[in-house]
Amino acid sequence: MKKILFIATAALILSACGNTTPTDDAAKRKQLQELKQQVHSLEQQIHALESDLAENLTEELINVKTTLLENQKFEHYIEVTGTVEAEQDVDVSPESAGVIKEVLVVEGQKVSKGQILARLNTDLLERSVEELQVQLDLAITNFERQKNLWDQNIGSEMQYLQAKNNKESLEKRIQSLNTQIEMAEVQSPINGVVDIIYQKKGNIGSPQTPFAKVINTSNIKIYGDISESYITKVKKGDDVEIRFPALNKTVDAKINQIGNTIDPNNRTFRVRINLNNDSNLIKPNLISVISLRDYVNESAIVVPSLFIKEDFKGHYTYISEKTDGKDVAKKVYVTPGVTNNNMTEITDGLTAGMQVISEGYNQVVNGTAVKIN
């Protein structure tokens, strides 16, 4: 301030000097002497004013807020997208080929294990059974007569054995045809709901062509692919949190299985989570987000990530401490650790009991006097 006033005064004097037109050197020297006396007088006045202001000056304080640091539990989570699948999801096909004669269910219908969903045309097989049954009746009569004669030691053993073989052969042929007729019935292998019917009456059914999809969503499984860098941090039985954004729902569960191979395409391993879904609200292929904890510190110093700044020497933050009875801001260099949810663990530089500046930290520098609100 003193230099500014001096320069301004000198400029006024020189300006005044410029407007004066001396008549000779003596007049100029006299005028210069007078001006020097004026400058000396002004300097004395400036010094007096500065001394007076210094005695009565009250230092301006920066208003800040602080947060007391305490040891607390800190956890870090990783998030991956999960794939939802039903535990039981089956495409049902007939065991034999043939024309679909009847469709006995509709989409959305609940079915039980073993319930018949459709039947193929078995007219030819049934007629064959009828014909063989007539032959079997005669064969049984013939066998019984031959057996009675043989029991009485009448007739030849060969006649008895031929009658027995003929009867048993016809029984097996009828049994085989009945089995084929049973295979023409499309049965549900599980308890569930008919989700999709792929074919209709009159279509050709075969083991290679699915007739319907039956699904049971009371139990589901969720798969997640996790980077191989976390393979030592994720274990079977670990707690996980599963979020379903579309349902606005969060479920706690545990990891039931960890894959034993690494996918060479994306360098991930797979985890599986089993989940009860009695309400059937969670559907296969529903978007899910799996959160897994990979780090925990039971006693950590944690600050919001916004508090941490960086310069050419490293990361730092501001704390408030007492200096000569006054609260001042102090710049402290820190070592950040793991960051999660906009909170950062500090592994070195801060300790419990310190007052970290939580508001107003952008207005202070090292040594700034502060007022804590």
C-alpha cells in the first residue's frame, strides 16, 4: 500500500512539475527542493497511517465447518451384471414321431410332473395291439392245454415249449407296442407353468422338435462374471446383494458356487447364486446387479473423496488445528487407499481425533485463520 501511495504522489508531483515553466536553473533547483520536502512530508504521513492501521487491524477469518475423524468400518464392493435363469426350464418333446392328435394344455396353465400335455396319433399302434391280443388269447389257450398234457406226461416236450414261446413272444410284442403308445404322450417332466406351446394339432411331433416350454420360477439361479483380478477375494459363502432395478427390489444372498475356469475371451470367472422366488416376481433374463464385498477394514479413517486434492507433491486435505490460540487451516499430505461410493480410506496422514475441514476447504490455504461454525 505504501508503494502505491508513493507512486501516485510522485506522479502528481511530476505532473505539477511538467506544468511549471522555470525561467532559469536557480528557479528549477528551488522548485526541486520544495518538491523533495513535500515527498518527505507525504512519506511521514503514510508511515503514520500504516502504523495506526496495523494497531487497530482485525484479521479477517474464513468461516468453515469441520468433521471429527473417527475410526470406522469401511467396505469396498464390486458390481457386476447378473444373468437370471430359472432352476427348472425345460423344452418338452415327444419321445416318438407322429402327428399331434390332441393338445391338452394352453399357455400359462399350471401343470404337474407327469401330466399329459399332448398326444400323438397312435391309431395304427392300437390296431396292431388289438390284432396281437387276439393271437395272444389263442396262444394262451394253446399253452394251457399243452401244459396240462405235459403235466400228465402226455404229448412231447417240444410242443409244450413251442406253445410257451409263442405266448411269451406275443406278450412282449404287445408290451413293446404299449410302450410306444405311452411314448406318444407328451408329459411334463416338472411341476411348473406352460410358458410357450411351439406346435399345434396336426403338426408332426418328433424327439428333435420341442412341443412346449415348461418353466418353474419358484427357484432361480443368478450367474455373474467377475474379473480374474478378484479371484483371491471372492469365496464360496460370501454375502452378496442383488438389486433388480425394474422391480425396485434388493435381495441379500450368498455365493453358492464359484467357477473353476477362466473365460479366455473376457478373463472372467463365473459365480452362481441360488435364490428362492416363491412370489415368481423375478423372471428369467431380468436385469440384475450383483454387489460383492472384496475388501473390509474394521477400523479405518474415511473421508469423502471430494475432500482430497492433489498437487505436484501428492494428495492432500485440510484440517483445522490450534496455533497460538487461534484456529488455522493446515495442509496435510495423505495416502489414499480404497475408494467406494465416493468415500476414500486414508491409510496415512490422518488419525482419529483430527478435525478435517468439510466446508470451506476451497477458500483456505495453509495457515489461513478460520472460524469454525
